[in-house]
Amino acid sequence: MSLLLNIIWILLGGAWMAFGWLVAAVIMAITIVGIPWARAAVNIALYTLMPFGYTAVARDRHTGEEDIGTGFLGAMGNIIWLVFAGWWLALGHVITAVMLAVTIIGIPFAWAHLKLAGIALWPIGKTIVPKDQTMPAHRA
């Protein structure tokens, strides 16, 4: 079922928004200092192509350990991302969601675009995992 939903998704805005994520990644990579953001943008571009069956979770909750992207530096990175790329990617997802929500059949896809809009605003410190792996890691 996820495969069918992902195919329909690609046709109903997934490809267009994944392209937007890749444009953001290229722009960030060109700046050299933006390479960490470019890596995150490529990961989310792949998620944007196939969101059904996967979910974005906080990396520290998933692994049970904090890292550079989940603490203070991750928050600063997200603020920089928000200013330079996050707002326009989120806007693209919201506009696509509104267009899809006009039809009843497009509502589930609109909802997925809204979830991606939230990720577009604050992507650093997130990881994409299959839905069946969303349980938090246990600390020893």
C-alpha cells in the first residue's frame, strides 16, 4: 500500500517539492559552509519522494544519545536554515497542500505536505526512519 501511495504522491507534488529540496541542497553546497545543511536537504529530498512508510523523528530520541545536531549547535543551525531556505520550502509544501486539500482524494497527500512543511522549518537533528522503527532507543 505504501508503494501505491508513494507513486501517487510523486505525481501529486512529491517530485516538485523534492526538486525544491535538491535546489536548496545545491545552493547550500555551493557556499561550502552550507555543506552540513546540504546533506540534510538531500536526505529530506529523498524522504519527500517517498514519505509513506517512513517518518521523521528527533535523532536524540531515536538513538538515545545527543549529538552536535541535537543540541545548541543544532538549534543555531536550524535558525540559519529557517532564514535562508526553510521558509520557502515550507511555503511550497503549504501551497501544494492547499491545492491538494481542495479535493477529497487529495486530503491525505495534503496532510503529508503539511508534515513536511514542519520539517522544512526545523530539519537539523531529525532522522528519517521506517515507521516500524519509531520506538526510542533504551539507554543503558
